[in-house]
Amino acid sequence: MIIELHLLQSFPVSNLNRDDVGQPKTATFGGHTRGRVSSQCFKRATRQLFNDYGLEKSETAIRTKRLLDHAAAALAENGRDAELVTQVVTAGLRQLGFGVDENTRLTEYLLFVGRHAIDHLTTYCDDNWDALHAIAARNKAAADKAKGSSAENGESKKGGKGGKVTKPDKAAVEQARRILDAGRVADVALFGRMIADNKDFSVEAASQVAHAISTHAVVNEFDFYTAVDDLKSRGESGADMIGTIDFNSACYYRYANLDLNQLAINLSGDEDLVRRTARAWLFSFIHAMPTGAQNSMAARTMPETLLGVVRFRGAWNLANAFQAPVVDADIMAASTARLTQHFHRLRGFYGNNDLRAVAAASITAELPHLDDGDIVASIDAFTDRILAGATA
């Protein structure tokens, strides 16, 4: 079973997701420049709402390179030698197959793990303290010897300076599995995880999220601003700071889907957690709000047109409804008409056999091309129909 969510959301002056030079991201689609908000941006905004919509913190993940410092702090709190904990945890991570840079004390990769990972790593290092301490001492002696010679300082691509990653033995692999276990971690189950060095720890994403693109052509603009020193003497003129901020205004088409079968596999078949995760995904994606430049632009709007679909198989991104950019004066109404018409045509051509439920709502626009039975009047009616169709 697959849930699809199609949203139209208009943002006024905003820079929700900036590129490397600070401008709002764009993409060329249908031969015209469109505003764009990356899928990663919306996924992060979605993840940050999961605990507001029914998931416990223990059921959500953290994305981090800082396992070492947190596990070391926990060991020190448990009474282990504070001067040795960093060395021991570094050795422990390397024994488990994770690269660590001794200079930054960060893991090689940004790891997407459950919140239990720090506790499991702490326990592993505590239980194997003596062995890991001995390994750390040998590594330190080898590093000191290398520093004192004229030979090049040994540097491993994976281990960083001063040590190498060890190929984990069977017991270490099992410990790494516990640390990386995502069987009850909703956002890893939804958005997946890829670990290049060990694909056994990778997780196939249950949810796909498209880059949001504007339904119309855009031209980025900039705001020239000045600031004045509040303690300047009366009569002094001139600005004490000048600058520019880039922005655009756009109506975005947002799309995401959720494969409930893959979600159930990722969550070890826990039916209650699957239902709660699907609900949290649906509400959080609708309410997701990118944070870029919000303090200076406050572009905090809600989706105005929503189309939800539950289907047995397949998935339809409806972005081609906007391949020719919308040029009407009422962009939201015209975009809504385009969206519903495109869906109606695809539905007519490919048939309804794979469709289980359809729900649509719009705050400001009419919903042409849809059956009266498809239209609902509130967010609660919308989400109830989608979740009922997906889990019945």
C-alpha cells in the first residue's frame, strides 16, 4: 500500500533553502527557472515534527558525527578515568569498524542512528574497557614512535591520524548491529540510511520526497538593507552597516510518497509503530516548515491545496502539470486547476484499479476535475480518510 501526498504551498518573500552563495535554490523545468526547496530541507523539517505527532523520542533518530564525545562523557559520569575515556571510545569505534579523526574527534561519516546508539556504544566500551585501553595504548605508542622518526606520519583514510580502522570480527559486528539497529527508529525507517563501507547496515527508504518546485517561473531578487548604530550622536548621518539578502516569492508543488509495506519491513513488522509512524509522517509533512531566513522574513504559510491518494502499487508525481509555467493572476487557483486536471487525466487513462482512496481539500481555490466524494472540508477529514484507506 502506498500513500501519496501532493501539496500546493505559496510563500511570500522568502529564502527558505539557500545555495552556496546565499541565493534561494532554483531549477530549470520546462525551459524556465523555478524556485526550488530541496527534498533534504523538507525531510529535515518533517523529522523535527515527529515527536509533536505521536512518536516518542526513543522512536526517532539523531544524525551525528559526535558519538565519541557523548559516549566518553557518559563513561566519565559512570566513574571511568576522565583522561582515558576519549582514547578508549576512539579505540572502540575503530574496533567496530567506524573511522574516527583524532584531531576533531568526529566519526568519518555523519551517522543516522537511533537515540539508543550512545547507550550501546557506552556499554560496549565499558564492558571491554581493559582490552580497548590496551589497544589505545598500543596505538598511542605507535603514533608517538612515528612522530619521532623522519618517516611520514601514518594516516589512514578511515581512521584519521594516529590509528586505523580494524576489520570487525563476528562479535564486533554484532555490537555494531546493536548500535546501528533501526528496527524501532521511525525516521531511519522512513528516509533510509546508506553506509558505504558496510551495506548490511543500510536501510531502504520507505518514503520518497521530491524537490519542491514553483508552479511558475521565478526571478530571484535582493533586498538592500542598512542598519544604524543606536548610540550614534544626534546629527550624525549615514548607515553603519549595509548589505543585501536574496529572496523570491513562489507557489510550490510539494510531493512525497510512503510505501507502507517497506515501512513494515523496516520496523520489524510492529503494526502499532507502523500506524503511528504513518500518521506522524502525514501530519509532519503537511506542517513541515523550512527555517531558512525565517527570522528576517517570517514566511510561515500553510499548504492551501492538498491532494492525498492511497494506491495498491505505483506512484504518480504530478509535477508535469506545471511543465508549462502558470501565468495566471491567481496563481494558487490556476495551479490547483492544473494539478486536479492532470490527476484527472492520468486517472482516466490508467484507470482506478490501483486507487484505494482519494482525498482533496483547498482553502482558497475550487477543486475542478474531482468527484464530489473526493473532496473533504478539514485537515482532520483529510488525514482520517487517507489513514483509514491505508491501514484498513
